[in-house]
Amino acid sequence: MAVKRLYFLAAIAALQIIIGSILILAAAQPVRTSQDVLVQSGSYYHFEFGILGTGGLSGNFSELQGRTFTLFVLDDGSFASFRDGAIPASPLFRQDGTSVRFDLTLPGSGQYHVVAVNLPARQELQLHADVTAMGLKTGDAIVAVIVLVGGLALVAASLMLSVWAWRRGRSSRPVPPEPSMDPAPDPPSDPPQAPVPEPPEDPQDPPDDGTRIY
């Protein structure tokens, strides 16, 4: 049962690592949008992109009616000021015109905003917007990291279970008996010798009557 559980955990861990790697690759793919946009009077065009680490933004905007607009590239703080009605004091990029191109490197992790607006009147705009964002997308990258960490945690759990099963198997083996230290038995003694029979008396010899000649 323990071996089957080990194989199951290893298979799940391998699957999570593969999926996490695929998600990381997908998160690193550039994002591009190209469309014609009608910006209503009093509103603005907005494109948002979040990255982890460094990245870049490039784009090409043109106003199809020939009207002048202002293009901003803003971080979160500057965009909050713009949304509250103030003109951002320190945008990452700003340019006015009927056609605007930009290509810049983003300073690091965070949320970034591309804004096109008619200033100060905020009249209606008909924009052709072409934007490309490069970097590790925040949402996809976080999901990928969670999946990868889960897979690595399962790998660690599988290794711990395998070590535990190996130690348990060693401890359950029967211990061979120690060799006996009893002294060796004495060698068998020689069997008693049978008495040698005396030779039979010769019938020609006279019987010993106890008479002795001196």
C-alpha cells in the first residue's frame, strides 16, 4: 500500500511540475492588442498590464479624425492621480500629437497603464491602438509558481515517505540468531578391552600338584 501511495504522489508531482512549467512559458509570452477604439467625450483610452520583474511596452497610436490627443504611460501611483482628475506630474512617458509611437523599458514589477485622452477638452477620439507588452504577466506567473511549488512539495513528501518505508523495512527484518558458545563435547572414550583368554592347558603336561623339586 505504501509503495502505491508513493507512486501516486510522484505521478501527481511530475504532472504539477510539467503544468507549472507550461504556465511559466505562457506567462512570458508578449501580449499584443491592435484595434480601432472610439473614446467617448469626457472619457479616455486605457490599457493595463502587470509584470513581475523587468519588461517593456511599445505602441503605435493614431487619431483617425486628425485630432490631437495626449498619450501617457503611467505606473499605479501616477494613474491614481490621473483618475482623480489631476495631470500626472512624473509619467513614464508623455507625448502629444495626432500620431504617437513609443518604445520603453519598464523599471520593474508592478502595474502599468497606457492612457490616451484629448486634453484639456476630452473630446471624442477615434483611435487606432496598437500596443505590445513584454514581461512575465503577474496573474499567470503567480498561478504557475503556486503549481510549481505544490509539485516540488509533493516531490519532497515522496522522498520522505520512501526513506520512511525503507527504514521501516529494515527494522522489520528478522534478526539472525547468534552462534552458540557451548563448549565442544568430549571425544568418545575407547571401549573397554576384553580380557585376553589364557591358552588351554596341554593334556600331556602333568597336573600341578604343588610338589616342588629343590
